[in-house]
Amino acid sequence: MSIKRIRVTNFKSFKELEVELGRFNLLIGANASGKSNFVQIFEFLRDIANSGLNNAISMQGGVGYLRNINVGASENLSLKIVTDQEFRWPGRRTNEGLIAIKTYETTYEFALRFKGKQKGGLGFEIARDNLIQKCNFVRIEEQKKKIEEKEMLGLGEINIFCTNGKVQIDLHKPEEVPIRIDDIYPPS
């Protein structure tokens, strides 16, 4: 997996930054031009993945050290990452065979809204939390313990987002593809 594109707003020295990344990237710039803060975007993401959002914010010094000093709390801190992560999983067995879903691009986006320090409060709330997976729907067959793609059925998208503390999932697919949300993510 590689990160193809990253976009941040109100993060450290960046009011707004959008960068297309390739397989090999160099970071060059004068002193105090934002090189270290750019690297800290990836450190922040790593810390979120390893330790959770609250701990990652603490590891960065708190919300006051995350946001841009000139922008302050007036705008959300947002982060959007687009990866070329590919994976496949079976979605549903039908009379015509097994239908699989192959993701070819994943976008994760979140935003933090800053609020005044409340007694026992964190000084922020999650304003947006979305995961979008672009995918192909494919008919596959298993022959001699080997999976073989037989037919491309169409393109789609799986959107997972959190609203008011509730996770919701939207599935956008070709009408003729017999897959439901419950085939992908069992209800819980």
C-alpha cells in the first residue's frame, strides 16, 4: 500500500496543503519551511493507528500544538489520505457463482472541531469521520484451490461514516449485482 495523495487543513504550520505522492518522494526546503511538520502528519497518522486518536493528540502536545497558530480554533483540522490499497473479499455466493469485491482505492478523511477547554473535556470533537473504498464487483470461481476471476460486473463504492456516534454504511453498486450491505458487513 502506498499513499497517493494527502490533504490537510489547519495542521501545524499548514493552513492548507495538498500533495500528490509518487513511489519515491524527496522533501527539500529552507529552514522553517514546514518539512518537519509535513513528516509529523505521518507520525500523527501512525500514532492514531497505534494508540488511538486521544493518545495521538496528547503525543503531539495537545490540540493547541496540532492546529495552525494563525488559523487557530476558527477552522477544523482536517486530514484526508488516499491510498492505492488493494484487497479482495468474497461478498456473496449466488447461483451464478461467488461474487467478490476488489477495492482499488481507499480514502480516509476526518476533521476535528476545536472547542473551548471544558472541565474534564478534551478541547475537540470529531466533526467528520469517513472511509470510502472504491471497488470492482467481480464474479469468481474457485478451481483446484485457486481463485480465478471470471467476469467484471461493474464499479462501486463502499462508504463508511460516523454520524452522531453511529456508524453507517452506504453501498453504491450496479443494480444487477446481487450484493447487500449485510453480505459485506454483518449487522452488529
